Amino acid sequence: MKLSDIKQLMNHSERSRQIITVLVKYGLANWIKEHNPEFIKSVFVGDSGQRLVSLSFAVRLRLAFSELGTTFIKLGQILSTRADLVGQEVADELTRLQADTPADSQDLVIQTIESEFEHSFDGIFSEFSFTPLASASVGQVHQATTVDGQEVVVKVQHAGIEDKILADLEILKRLMPLAEVYQKELKFYQPSRLIAEFTKTLLNELDYVKEARSMQRASSFFSNNPDVHIPEVYRQYSSKRVLVMECLKGESIAKLQTHQAERDANKIATTGVKVYLDMIFELGFFHADPHPGNIWLLENNQLGILDWGMTARLSQGIQQRLQHLLIALAEKDAAELTYQVIQICQAQPQLDKVILEKDIGEFVYEYLEVEMNEVALVEVLTEFIRIIKHHKLVIPTEISMLIRVLIMLEGMSKQIDSSISLADAISPYALKMKAAQFAPKNVLKQTIASSTRWQRIINKLPEDIELLTQKITNDHFDINLNHRNLDTIINRLVYGVLSGAIFLGGCMVLSSKVPPLYEGVSIIGFGITAIGSWLAAKLLLAVWRSGDLSNKK
């Protein structure tokens, strides 16, 4: 561990003590107790986790994250989308994490709002309900009326929450490399990279300006869709820590069963599924937390989507690979599906592509060679993730969030109308993508993109050739070759030459009868020949054991 890491941990010594104590208490960091430097041992207070031994790892992890508060609850919620890394059991358990955060007082709410704007609190709101509608881990939500008479919902960040989260993130950043050293299996999960991605996601969630932009982007995309409504954002009253938006009139779809007779359940479920699939496959940007509390059925039968703090964007490269993946799934092509999985995921050097293709072939036969309404999509995706994890492939974060959204979407739509099939709903998008792949417009676009890349290479080629020529001319041109086991080969070669030379030398001394002699045989010659014979026999035995002669170990 670097000295700077030690310094950073000691700067947050009390919080570091709390985090390490809780991790050890739940049996999640015994390596700290057994292997850590003395200064770390002085930070935590012993192991008191004996009564928790009977609990599974997944439950202990959830309890520890819940006890450690906001940052770790958010980390757990993000890990719940990474079944490819933590396994389905842990991911399912972490979905149960809920933040029970006390609401800020009236004075703190007013102070937070006034610190973000030049106006006084009364200059923005004519009415304000200080009893929050909800108080989540990062912020709390209130109903209010602006001075110009607009009924709004106000999202206010908890006072001091950003500083607490930043301190926790700093501690996590310093602890992860240490954890990798003492728990080798953690390296596969790449915890340092995961913490970096988590930090970026959480900092985005702390910035309500980015949430406002997400809402406006989605609102613009659905502007001509009468079935969906995204709350309007009042940018003049919104900032990094305060978000003021339209107050929707309706109720959560979780309450739909109460009014089942008054509603067209099939239309609502179909609309909800189509809205999300349009975001994913057409916009390339989607709301990543579709639980029933965030989806409302409005008075005019529109669907309202709330809470845009967690979103995901599919880059152009990911979108193209996802299209190829969906087409391979639709065509049930195991070889192409294997290729696309490797292209999308981060593969380990020791990946056995033959075994992977075999497993994917069995997956295609088991789940795709049947009618789609016979198999739940959650089963298909769960098995797909199991294969990915088994082969130690790492899915990009946005794809793992997409898989989670699809699983949640199917569960929610089935609760509304059990006849809905998410797999059937996705099929038209796959066919549309396949048709678009060969559309003249896209072919021309791909051709232009390829020609641009080739043009860039060709334009740079003379410069590269000139640089290469200069290096050769100035004797600065080196070729580095990496030969496996080359040292062993050279050592054996030198060993063999020396053994042969010693043996031949001994034979020459014997034939010359160099004294002293014993019954006419040179004692020195006999000794040298015996040493040469012994060295040669040792070399042959080593070669035989390696299998290079008999092909046996």
C-alpha cells in the first residue's frame, strides 16, 4: 500500500474504522484481520460476527451495506445489476436494499434551496409542504406551488450528503487495491474499475442538472407519443441540489389491481413495454429504474415516468454490437452469437472459445428452439448471465443495466397482464434492425465510415514509412520477439553441448592412457567419461519426463 493511501485513510480515520469494523463483523473482510499492516489493525475493533455465521454471503453483504448507509446502499443497488460479476443469488438479494433516510428539517430544506438561488425561499414558492412525500438516500421530495401558481414537485438533496459520499468513495478507492492483494479471486471482479464506474454513476445522481437534462431528452423523444408523459422540468428553479418539476396527477401502476375493472390492463402493459423498448433500441438512452413506484398511470390514461436519476446510454459501438447480437439470437446462430458475445464482453486471456460456443449452442437449443411464450425471458437472461459468469466474461455496465431493466420490465408487465410476452415484443425490433442493416442509407453510411478510416490510414502511411526508414538507417530499429520457454531450450542446448564435450574429452584421455593408470586404464580419463555420461543421462531423463520424446508425462 502506498504512503499516500495510508494518509488518505487516516484522514477519514473514524469513518474508516466504522467501515472496516462492519465489514469484519459480517465476515466480509477477514483478510484485514489476518494480513493487514499494523496501522490497519489498530483501526478496527475485533471480530464480533460469530452469530452471523449461519447467514449466507449474500444476506451478510446486504446487511453490511444497509448498516453502512447511503454510499454502500447505492453500491449494492448498482451491484444488483451485475449478476455477471456477483452471481444471481447476490444480485437478487441486493435488490432488497432500501434506504430509510430521515428527512431534513424545515430549516435545512430552506437553507439548501436558498443557497442554490439568488432569490429568497418565499420568492420562489408561495406554498410548500415540509412533510416530504418520500425521503430517499440522496434527497427528499416535497409538494409545492411556485409564486406564478404552478403546482410542482420539489426534489431537495439532503444537507451534507455529498461530503459524506465523497469521503466514503475515497475510502473505498484506497481499500480496493489492498483487497485485491490479499484476496486474489477479487482480481477477476476488477473491484478498482468497478468502484471507478460506481463513483461516476453516483456523482451523476448527485447532480440534479444532469437528471433534468435526461428528463428533457426523453420528453423531446416522446413529444409526438400521446401514450407517455415525462414531467416538465422548471429549469429556472432547478440546480445541482434542487430539482423542480411538474406535479403529475395519477397513481402508481402498483395500485392498478385495485381498479382492474376500470382499466385496460393489456393496453397499459403493452404501452409500458413499448415505451422502454423504444428508448433502448431507437433512442439508445433509457430510464434504468423501472419499478412500479416510478411508473404512474395518469388521469388521461397516459404513462408517466418518474425519477430519472439512474439512466444508461448505449454508445454507437455498443448499439451496433447489440444489433448484431439480437440478429444472431433471432436467427438462432450459435457461432455468430458466440462471436458477438466475445465482441461485446471483456474476455479473459485463458478463454476457451470452443467450450463457450458449445455452451451457447446448448443455450440456443434449450431456450430458443421453442415457442417464445413457453419460456419466461427472465429464465433466458438468467441462464445467459450464468454462461457469461462461468466463462469469466465481463459485460459492459450499460449492457448489464439493460439486462436488469428487461428483467424488471417483464416482471412488472406480467403483474399487470400475464399474457404479455416481452420476448415477442422484442422480435419486431430484431427484424427491423436486420432490415435496416441492409438498407441503402445504412450501407452507404458504413461505406463512407470505412472509406474515411482507410483514407486516414493511407494519408498517414507515407509518414509512417519515412519514420520506419529513419529508424533503420540510424540503427534504432529493434524487433522484440517473445518466445515461450526459450530460456529452457537454450539451457538444455548448452547443457547438452557441455555434456558431450566432457564425455568426448574423457574418451580422448582414456585412449591416450594418461597416467595414473590402473591395469592400463587412465583413472582421470575414466572419471571424466563417467561425469560426461552422468550429465548426458540426466539430460535425456529430463527430456523424457517432459514428454518430448515419448509424448508421455
